Amino acid sequence: MNKSDVQNATGTNEAVTQLHPDIKLNQGNYKRLKSRSNMDMNNSQWKQQIGAIMTTWDKLSEEEILSTEGREQKLTSLIQERYAITRGFANQQVKKFLEKVSR
């Protein structure tokens, strides 16, 4: 979602923020509440978790996991596609996994 999408939204600020919880609207302006780096793992953390990812999602190959480069949304998309599940459900699984491994 970019600034013009927000400005052209026909719903209220609440509707937009419900669809995109990482966006905060304020008098026609917007900002992301979380930086991308907070949602993604750094390269060394990611490589350490490949085995755990392959155990959790056994339909993913090591090459596919490496191609996501530690990016949460790329992993979510890959899981959604491979397991034929909704984006929301895939996102829940990824967030739960990342919370577990970050402890």
C-alpha cells in the first residue's frame, strides 16, 4: 500500500487500519508502525533456523527457504502457495514460528 492508496481509500481511517494494521493514518498522512527490519531475521539468524523451518514446513526445500532471505512476507507467501492455505493462516503460522525461535 502506498500513500496514494491511502489517500484514495473510500473507507474510514478505521477500515484502512483494520486491513493494514501496520499503517497509522493521521490527517491524510500515513506511516508504518513497524520497520521492515523488526519483522525480518538477519542473515545469520535465518541460516541457523533453516533446519527448524524445514521440520515445521516439510514441503519447502532448502533452496526455497534460502530464497526468502529471512523476509517474513516472502516466507508467508511461499507457505501459502505450497500448502494451499489462506494468507492469513500462513501469516499466523510464520508469526508463531518467529516468536518461538526468537525466545
